[in-house]
Amino acid sequence: MLAALFVLAFFSPLAFIYGRWRARGLKSRQPSLAKRLVALLPMPLILCLCATVAIIWENEGAARNRAALLGQDAQSLLATGNGVLDGLMTIARWLGQLELILFMIALPYLLGTLISATLLVLDARGTIILAPLESEEVTPDTSQTPQGD
């Protein structure tokens, strides 16, 4: 419990900054709330799926080791018998393990996505007003132009 509070206190500022930036960007690019929320979904879903596969794989590895010590046979939930699906599961496991190792990057991203979704819903209800991102127009600097004689 204390670790969870520490993680939230440590990562919340970065997650909020990312979430607000993402919400403001989606507000200026997507016309409706549904499209904004759908635009937030793909990457967090992939990250959660990969982390789940990695955790299941690690738990099954421990169960296989325990079964081997007891002289029993252990079946894997992730072994499908199809080479393509097994390859996709292996890639998902690798990405999930990398995500779990680099949780300092993945956690603020996932928390920021939740904050972004919350801000977009609050903005759609009129509770808050999200300012759109400022356009970054590059204007030429005329003070440095050479002048003819």
C-alpha cells in the first residue's frame, strides 16, 4: 500500500503534464468526444495486453519449475500449437517484459492516458475548459535579412 502511494506521488506530476498535453492535442484534432477517447485506446491496450502476457508467462515458468521438481507435467496457457500465434505471444511477452522493466516510462504514460480521458470527459460536460494547443507557426525573422545598397 505504501509503495502504491509512493508510485502515485512520484509519477503523478509527469502523468498529469502528459495527460493534459494529450487531451489538448486531441481536442484540437478530433471533432467528437467518442473519437477522442477511441484515439487514446490503442497503445494502452497493447501495453496492458503485453504486460499481462509477460506476467502469465513468468507465473507459468514458476509453475513449470515446481511441476518439474514434483515429477509432473505442466501445460502452458500461452502455447497454442500455431507457429504464428506462438510467435506473436513471444513478441508480446518480450514487449511486456521490457515494459515491466521500464515501468518508469510505462506507468506515467498509462496514468497520463487515464488523466487525458478524464479531462476530455470533463471538457465535454462543460465542467472545465481545455485550451487548444497553441499553433507553432514559424515566422521568418526579418531583422537578419541582408539589405541591398
